[in-house]
Amino acid sequence: MALVLVTGASTGLGLATANELADAGHDVVLHARNAGRLTDRGVCDKVRELAYGDLSDLDQTARLAERADGIGRFDAVVHNAGVIDGPSVFAVNTVAPYVLTALMTPPGRTIVLSSSMHTTGSADLDTVDFSRPDNRRRPYDDSKLYATAFVLALARIRPDVLAHAVDPGWVPTRMGGPAAPDSLDEGHRTQAWLTTADPAEIDPRTGGYWYHGAPRRPHRAALDPAFQDALLSRLHAHTGIPLQPDPAPA
């Protein structure tokens, strides 16, 4: 059975992912911003551990990485946590997956939630300030472009592990709203499958952008090694934390 960390799993897609993996017998560490976010107490009895931390705060994100390493080497991390607007949109959607990945012992698989809206994100990194989103630039779209490019960069620089981006669709979660047209049930299944499937069943094995179980083509910038490297450089400069390649097999 796999040891899996799911971030932002107090509600919505993260909770659905955690429940599915736990019901299948996997050891799930459920992350939430704080204990008050957990409204489904039943999941607490299913998961191995609960871990708390505000991913909009760099220090708390670093402590979550330390806590996770204290539990053991994870088979997979699902970076589900996300916000749609406000001052923490870059911190949660882009910076937190980078920091957790850079500081944790590399897991066998890294799954990052993207969005179809990443396709309208801006590939101009020259004026990006990760601590001050510019509402004139559609920061949610930008944050998801950066998250997608980050995980595809990870697939390139750590080729022995699996790294994928998933567009869950526009689903009726707290963030998506009740009028969202896509299936909530379908919204979590791809990331749950990628977390534990036999690698031989996953094509592409790594570096995929997925929607409802099928690979799609992402924004061209997300596939561009030069853009990926520029993004990693800016994330390093912003956080002071480098992302090292990991040549060792998972």
C-alpha cells in the first residue's frame, strides 16, 4: 500500500481524493489549513495522520515539509490545495508545491492540480511578484500556468520519478461554486488513479497534463524548458530554497 500526502484535503476534491485512497487501503496523510477546516470527521478515522499548516505562509509550508519527512518517504504527494483569488493565490497555488517538493525527501510521484484556465495565463515572468498578485493579470490563470510548468519541469529534471498535472474540471466545490457544470465524482478520479496506478498503465509515464483520465496538450509555455527554468529560477529567488535534481530512482 502507498503512503500518500494530500494537501488541502478538508473539503472538495482533496477530501474526495483522500477518502478514495484511504478506502482502497492506502496510508493517507490528510493536510488541512487548520483543524477547524475539517467538517467531515469520518475521514479522520480512515487516514493515517492529520497534518496542519497554512500554505500561504512560507514558514508554515516549510514546517509541513519537515513534518512530512518525519512520517517517512512518501510514495506520492497530491498537491490539491488551491485558492482562486486574493493575496495568497500565488503562495498556495504555485509556491507551496515548489517549496514542499524542494524540501521533502522526493516522493515516487508528484501530482499537481492545474486548471483549464492555465491556458490563458501569461508567460511573461519579467514582472511577476509572487508575494503581490496583480489582479490586472488574471493571477489565478497565471498561478495555474506556473504550477503546470513547475510539475512538467520536475518530470524533466527528475526523470526517474513520476510527475503529472491534472485539470479536474470546473466542479461544484466550495471554490468552483454550486453552478459548476463538471462532475464532482469525476473531478478527483484522475489524480487518485495517477497516485497508485501501475506505471506501465500510465502513458505518458511522466510529464503528462491530464483531464478526466486522458492526456491533453497544455499551454505551450508549460512545455518549454526555457520557460520552466526561468520559473524555477524565480521561485528559488523568491523562497531562497533551491530545487535539486534527484537522480536516484524512486
